[in-house]
Amino acid sequence: MKKKLFGAVSAAALVFAGAAMAEYPEKEIQGIIQWGAGGSTDAVMRAVTPHAEEVLGGKVVMQNMTGGVGAIAAKFTMTQPADGYTLLMGAENPMLYKVMGLGDFDYNSAFEPVALLARGVPILVANPDAPYNTFAELVDYMAAHPEEVKFGSTGPGGLPSVVTAMLDAEVDVSATFVPYDGDGPALTALQGGAIDVMPAVLGAALEAIKAERIKVIALVDNTPNEALPGVAPITEDFPGYGKYLPWGPFFGVFVKAGTPEDVVAKLSTAYLEGAQATDFVELLENRAYLPINLSGQDAKDYMAKWQSVTSWLVQDAGIAKRSPEEFGIPRP
Amino acid sequence: MDFQSFFMTFLDLRLMALVGAGTAAGIYIGAIPGLSVTMAVSILISFTFSWEMYDALALMIGIYMGGVYGGSRTAILLNIPGAPSAIATALDGYPLAKKGQAGEAIGLSTTMSALGGLIGIAVLGFAAPAVSEFAIRFQPRDYMLLAILGILLVGSLSGESLIKGVFAGALGLTIGCVGLDPLTAQERFTFGHIELWGGISFVAVMIGLFGVSEALMQLQHINTPAVKQKISRVIPSWKSVVKFLPLSIQSSSIGVIIGALPGTGGDIAALMAYDHAKRVTKDPEVPFGKGARAGLVAPETANNAAVGGAFIPMLTLGIPGDSVTAIIIGAMFIHGLNPGPMLMIERPEMFWFILGALVLATGFMLFFGLTGIRLFVKVVELPRAMLFPLILLLSIIGAFAVNNSLTDVYWMLGFGVLGYFMKLYGYQLGPVILGVILSRLIDDNWRRAIISEREDLGRLFHGIFTSPLSLVLFMAVVMIFFTSTPLWPMLKKRLRRKADPAPKA
């Protein structure tokens, strides 16, 4: 009898919970953008979210929370309830927190992927007045003028630091690294001459490249890119980089781990469908991003592989604070 | 022919209505502390994504212009700046309201805001490429010097005691340091509390220090009847507009430049303009801080001029001048434009459209601003027993609205009480806010500057002395510092004696 009653109560509770969940979203959803306004993560998230909102039938209010290589936004999201009302709109950075000593978590341990949307192509850009035009020339220049070239960075573990680690694995990168809040402010500083070279994602720099306000030194990929006609991939002169490429930053939407499955599923559908919208696809093309469109286990596998390649890269470069071995991250 | 787009908002009734509605909404959003223009415009992005691009931009521009102006309302009437850019407005605006001249103060600030806005737009229209080239040339060391120049405003905000002002400014800088270090994610002054990782909400500090402390202060005179407000003269006379014209042109120039710099916005512009006014106004009719009109005119022209300034790097280079233009850039992406250096070449009509919408929004701002005054000043005439609970309520809502966080409300109340005691013991609160605003600017850019010189002070000074811009900023810092010390009057006296050797016999 007692057991039956218990069963009835829990069944009722389940039904009730189901009914409550079916109404998700019943209030405004908070979208925490990990990087600054005007940067690449910001542009992608602000472009896709209105389409996702349409599918979702709810409102996502987006807010930039910058700093700490995105850790401030990630840690903030982790302090919020796991109810799907706080989305972390981030880039790849948290997959490196463990080895960079920025936290004991990553997207696969502390979050649930809603959707991996797109990935970018890394390039190396420089002020047009710089006395080098190709990566080979930059390498020679750095050898002749150690520590003189100012590289922009976005803190340990940010895209510039990983690209630098990759470059440093094959040649000697002797430069001074100046930290900025994001790629937007750093590219501004590059145009103003405060820094000389910036590892950036192609999309964020494209308009300035077209206007010849900055120049491309290297396309850090193993294939040529439609958006950069006439620029050879870095593997042409330096085949050694072939083993790391293709590599690129990615953008995704995440919720805190423990968020009810149906809420995650609903959000995934919304964001993946939203990413099919013509103008978003066009935006990705215009900005030279490649679509990923993964969710669930596929997304987790994608990120695990990315983490393995990148963690060992920074470990071998000597900029990792803790070895990937400590966390059981396998060598690729 | 692209210039024709300038008149688009004037000729299309729907666009005109959208600019008007945006401006009206912006004035109220700006006036309510805690609701910011940035917040409103980012909500609008998702709201307007299916709209025509021109419609969406018209609404956003209206809100931006109205919102920057709206912050002055509550600053003058209740001593709660509706937005950080209205902090300097409260310093002399609220004393005017206390003397029964709220109507005149609002009228003057409205007219001057419109004037400043128009000057900013004019610079945007005629000199945008030159100004943006100048603005992006600012190096980290220049931002650092600018921030130091800002911190020296403590000198003009300290009131009776410079020592107490310096203490208050240092307190502000420390408050601004709380949280995860933006460059390395190290915890600073967090004492292991996760709540402190994001830092202490600046708006909560501002509302607490200004609004709540003033309400507590006024509770001491709870039975004094409210000051009757004179509302006979709302629109300022032509004579007073002409009188303040030189000052408003100077403070607008400060506003445009500071607004165009990608790292600074209207709040710093307004404070710097206030300081400038204090320096150049030889004989104010009443002392600054007690209701000087010049102290109202300068920040109000500067913060609206900063709007035009913020659009300068955005439209010419695709680099946002402040947080609002950053979001408008996002909106333009979504509507299929590629804001960047090519925008002016590929879509020049966008430039003229935005310019036209800004002019129209300024016109609406003047109209809505001057028509509602009589009603608004009644708020200050409420019996104190009713007014102060209202101020507290507004402060709590404002502090909560920023991050939907109760922690911020506690901070706000805590700073209210702290502010009350500081005032009681003769500490000014302006320097505290100044410290909080400038803390990150000074911290980040000092570190960037010294890191890029390979942590060598000699190389840093070499850089300062070889760049004309840095040198001018450095000299300004030295001059302002020097003229604030007792050495300066002594030196001046001696110089005068030398120049004038023969006393009249």
C-alpha cells in the first residue's frame, strides 16, 4: 500500500514536473557572452540568437561578461541554477582551463553543450607598416630583433596564446606579449600601432584586411581560403605545421551540467535550427567562419578531440601550468 | 547623392515616429537608475531582427540620444544619476533643485544637451575620418595618462579637504579592483567569495553613494517643508545660452574626443568637462558644488557630444566607440551589413542616414525635454516623508535591475550608509565614484604600457617623451598636479612681483 502510494505520488510529481518543463521557457533567458562586444563570439551569438528565439518562443537577453580568458563568464554561469535560464555563449577557451591553471572544469565536465555553431580560421595579421610581409620574413625579423615585436594576446589559453604555441613549436617566436580584453580591442590596438602582430581569427579581421588597414602575414591552415585569394597556407613554406592543422577556435552555446535533458534538447533544436537561417549562413560566409552544427554526444566528442590536440600543444610549448596527463587528457 | 539619405528620417513618417518614440523611451530609460541604454539597445536587437534595418536603427538611435540625456533628470531632481554619464550633472544640478531652481536647471541642461549633441554630430559629419585616425593612435600609455589626468580631478571634487578627497579617491580605486583580475583571472580582494568574482557592481555603488546617502542625510530635516520650485522660467534665456556658448563648445570638444576613444565614454567625458569648467570659470555666480550653472552646462554638453563621438570610429572603421555603438555594430551585422572601414565606401548612404537620425533625435530630445518639466519638478515638492521612501524604493529597484541580483541591493544599501557617514565627516563622495570609474582604465593600461616596454621604466618614459600626444598628456598631468600644490600660488606671487617691480608711488 505504502509502496503504491509512493509510486502514485512520484508519478504525479513526474507528470507535474513534465508539465512545468513543457512550458520552458516561461521567463526571460539570460545569455552570458564570454567575450567583449564587437568581438567574434559576440557577433556570432547576437546573429544566431534572434533566430533561435523564434524557434524557442522565448526571449534571450544577452550580456557581455568579459575577463579572465572567459573564466569570469563561465564561473558566473556555474553559480546560477541548472534550469536552462542562463546560457553561456562562449568560445573554445574553457577546454584549456585545466592545463592553463584557470580552473578545474571544462565544457565537458561542468556544462552541457546546447550547440556548437561554427569554427574560425586562425591567421596572423600585422600593421601594414611592419617590415615583414610573410611568416618566413617575420621569423627572420624576430631572430634579428629578439623580443622587439609586440604580439597582441588575450591572456594565457586564449586563441593568440595557442596559435603562438603552435608557431613556437616549429620556429623560434621571440616577442613581447601584450594582453587585451578580446580580439576586438587588440585589432584596434594593431591598427593604432600599439602592437605589431596579432594572431586572430580570420572573420574578426576580414573587413580591416579588405580595407588594407592591416595585412595578412600567415594563413594558419592547411588549405587556401576563399576569403583570402592569393594567400598561401602556412604549410606551404612550413610543412611541419601540417600535424596540428586544421585547427580553429569554435563558438558554442552551453548550459550548466545537470540542466534537465528536455530543456537542453529544446535549446539545441532552437539553436541548430536558428543556425540554418539564410542570413546567419550568409553572415558566417561573410565572416569566413565554417559551420559545425553539432549537439549532444557529437559535440562532446568534437570538443574532447580539440582539447587533446590543443592541451598537448601548449604543454609541449611549455606554457601549460599543469600537464594534461594530470587530468587524463590523452595525447592525440 | 548619398547625402539624400540624411533626410530619410525627416521625410518618412514611420521612421520619424520611430525616432521620436525611441527618444521618448530613451529619456525614461535613462532617467531610471539601473536601466541603461546598453541594456535597452541589446534587448532591441532581438526584438527588431525581423524589421527593416532602417526602422531598427531609427529606434536604437532615438533611445541612445534620449537615454544619455535622460540620466540628468533624476540626477538633478533626486541626486540619483540615472546613468554614469550623469554623475557630474548631480554635483551642481541637485544643489540647484534644493534652492528651488529645478525647473531652470532641467531647462538649461536640456538646451545644452541638445547643443552638445549637435556639435558632436557636426564633428561626426565633417571630420569623422580625421578624428578616428587620431583616436586609434592612442596607445596604452596614453590611456594610462588620460586616466591619471582623470584621477587628478579628485583635486576639484574634494571640497574642503584635499586629504579627505585623496582618501575617498583611493577607496574608489580599491573598490574597482575587487574581483577576478581582467588580464590574468587572479582573484583580488574576493576573500574566497564567488559573489565577488565579478566585482562590485559600479551602478550599485553609484546609487548607494548618491541617492541613499542623500536620502539619509535629508531625514535629519524630515519636518522642514519642501522647497517651493520656481517654474516660471523653464526655457533658458537667449542671453544665458550665449553666455555659456564658449564653455559648451569647449566641453563638447572634450566630449567628442573622449567619446571617439574606443576605451572611454560619456561618464569620463562629463567628469573631465566638469573639471574643465571649474578651471576656466573665473567668477562663478555661486561656487561649484553649490549650484553653479557652469557645472551643469559642461557635463551635459560633453556627454551628449560623446554620442556623436562614439559613432566616429564605428562608422569609419567598424570599431565601437562605447558599449552602445558596439551593440549597434552587432545589429548591423545581423541586418546583413559589414561594419568596418569599407562601410563608408560600400554603403555611404548608411552614414548619412545615421547622421540624419541623430539630428532628428536631438530635436525630439529638446522637445520632450522641455515639455514635461512642470510636471517633473512637482516630484521635488512632495512632502519629505513621502519623497524619501520613494527614493529608497527607486534605488533598490535600480540596483536590482542591473544584474537581477539581490547582492547588488545589499551593496547599494551598504554604500548608502557608508556614504552617509562619509558626508557627515566631511568626505566628498565624488572622488569615490571617480576612483571606481577609472580603476580598470588605469590598471589595465598601466600594465599594458609597461608590459609592451618589456617592463622597463626607462623605455616607457622614452616612449612618452618621443610621442607628441603622450608628451602633451604627460605635460597636462604635470601641470594640473603642480597647480594643485601650494607651490603654485607662491610661484605665481613671485612672478607677479617680478613683472611688476615698481609699486605705485
